[in-house]
Amino acid sequence: KFKQTIYGRIKLSAYSNFSDNFNNDNQRFRYTLNFNANNIANSATSLETYVAFSHRMYNGTAVPSSLSDLKLYALALRYDLSKNTHFWLGRKINKRIANLGAVDGFQAETTLKNFIFGAVVGSRPSYVDYGFDFNLFEFGVYAAHEISGAFGMMENTFSIFEQKNNGNTDRRFMYFQHANSLANNLYAFASFEVDMYRRENGVPINDL
């Protein structure tokens, strides 16, 4: 049976630089909200959010804020078809393909014993303000293998992705990720990518 669990965290932080010259004083304030509602009302639906807002002050004067100061890293609904199969809709960072960052779109994942298979269809956030940019379409699939030991787990992921820009193929690559915590009090993460196709200065390059 599904059981509702709620997790939330609010974080306030400030970074300040003070100088003998008052004109060089500046402060940066950052506020983050992380909120997860798993299996809302004991249903198959869950909500995941992670948002940050920052603003600055120079010489005691606040700098006007804009939408670019608001960063939405996650806002997604999850539906559990079963205990092994899940679907997400919205903006989400997938921990199994962490270097891709946030994806705006649809994600699906299913588990078969120690193997996890997934697919992603969506777009990348804007390079300018981290907002929505549906011209940066991307899609891909991944497969992961996970094992557990006395001290923790080890997971290896292999994926293939294609990223587009205004309908043209911008990059096609393979992505590998390794994470483990099998040693006591030690956590390791490594990743690398292999380009199969990319464009540099408008010129297509096929290079492994």
C-alpha cells in the first residue's frame, strides 16, 4: 500500500564581502525551498520541488531583482504505476543521469531485479535565464545496474542521448556514470561522455 510521507527544507544563506572602501561592499542573499510530498493522501501521485531565489546588495543598496534571479531546479509530478515502475512529468534532475541536469518533459523508469531501465523526452533549460526553452529538445534512454553490500550500494549507468537546437541535431553522445558507497564512510562518483556527433561553430563533427 502507498503511504504518504512529507519532507521539506528551507535554507537561508548570505555571503558578504566587506572592504575598507565602502564602495566595494556587497552582499548576496540566497533562499532555497526543497519540498517532496510522496504518495499524496496515500495515492500513487507524488510531488517534487526545488527552487532557489537570490538577490544582491551593493554599498547598502539592493539591486533590482528579475526572473533570472529565480531558479527552478525541480517541479515534477510522479505517478507510481507499481512499486517498480514510475513516471514523471515536469522539470526533474534524474540522479542516474545527473550530468544532464534538469529536463523539462516526461521521464519513465522501471526496475527488473538489479537492473533499471529508463527513457527521457523533453528539453533543456534556457542557457540565458534557466527558464523553459522548448527549442532545446532532447531525448534518450538509459540502463543501470545496482548492487548492495554491507556498507552501501554501487550503481553503474550507461545512456545514449541526442540534443537538438531549433530542430537541428546539436549533439549525440554516450554517457557513463558510476556511483558507490561500498567502503565505510566513503562515497565515490565518476562520469564521462563520448561524443558521437556534435556541432562546433556550425560545423558538424563525427568524433569518438
